[in-house]
Amino acid sequence: MAHVLQLDNETIEVVKTSRRGSIGLKVEPDRIALMVPKQFSDLTIESLIANEKDWLLDQIRKHQAEMPKKLVLKPGHELLLFGDKILYKEDHKTSVKSLQVILEGSCLTAYMQTARALKAPEITARKKVIQFLTQQLQGYLMEKVPLFAEQIAVSPTEITVRNYKSRWGSCYPDGRIQFNWRLAMAPKDVIDYVIQHELCHLVHPNHSPQYWQLVAEHCPDYETHKQWLKENGTALIHF
């Protein structure tokens, strides 16, 4: 269970956990969480935060400073599509009704010369690129999820793509599985691992030895794919 407190201009989610006698701070792009022992009362937590205010703010600032900045999309940038490099380009001459991005060979071109002037063309172009990547991932999931689900002998109820900031996928007790759109930038064998990872949670809703044994049965090289995400995931998450 969690509740939220304000510390200067920062919103902190306080999460009570089974940890004993110590606190933990987790700073993510869209979330700051303070983990505290579950036996701590609300009064104890508020007193702790008040006493450690300077230290907490200092740690938050340090973590935020170390985070990669969100990529500013500009012509000439290299993007990834299923692990392959594609070049982002902008066309400011061809007239189009609305801003659109089209994959042409190894180039992803944004057609910017719209009938009506855009207030924030860079932001709109970024949204269109994200939309393109999302659609690419959706198409791949439609192809692969049924195949892997049959192999693992599970039946997911719904497959969707959403904007996660700190995870690649989620599996819910009712059979719904959600994937991070940024997976469209990962190699296909890495995406396959994430699909199998989430589908295996429909059998074992945990990370027990039995769960990892099932993952290994269907994805023997899963450790390699986990390592790829560990090494490259931060860059993808901050796109």
C-alpha cells in the first residue's frame, strides 16, 4: 500500500514493504518512491522525512542528474526498429494534409509541410514516430503472441501496448498482458523473450525457480536477452 507526500516541489510515493529497519529511495523518470518498513506508522514516516529532508532532496537531485536526458528528435538521428538502425529525416517541401511519418527503405521520413501550420512541429513529429513504433510492435505481437501462447499452453485474454517508463511488460491475473512500445526498438529475439517472459507468468505469477525453469524451456538463451535489455534498456526507456 502506498500514499503520497510532498517534499518541496517533489512528489514522493511512500511504499510500505517487508524490509526491516532501513529505508530505500528509488528515483525513476516519472516516479519517486520511498520504501519504508511496513511497521512504521504514518507519524513515524512523516517525522523521518522531515528529519531527513535535506538528505532526501540531495539524493533525488543526484539521481535525476544522472538520468539520460530525453532524446530530442532531429533530422539525421539514428533510430532503431527491431534492432536495425534507421535514419530519421524531415521533408519540409512535400505538402501533406497532416504530419505523417513513413518508412522508406532504411529512412523514416517525417513530412512536415502541413496544410495548417503546427504550433509545435517537433512535438507532433515525435508523437508520430512513437505512434509508428507502436504500430510496428503491435503487428509483431499479433504474429508472435499466439504462437508462443500455444507452445506454453496459455490463453491471454488481451494484448495491448502502452507507455511504460520502467518496465517492458506486465501480466495481470485476469490474463491481460501489456507491453512497452519501446520494445519495437529491440531485436526481435529480445522481444520474443519478453513475450515468453510475460506469458510464463500466466502459469507462475511470480519469479520462483519453477517460473524461470519454464522460461528456460521455451527460451534457452533468455539470460543473453536479459543482458541486452540491461545494457541497452536505459537508452530505449529515455527515448
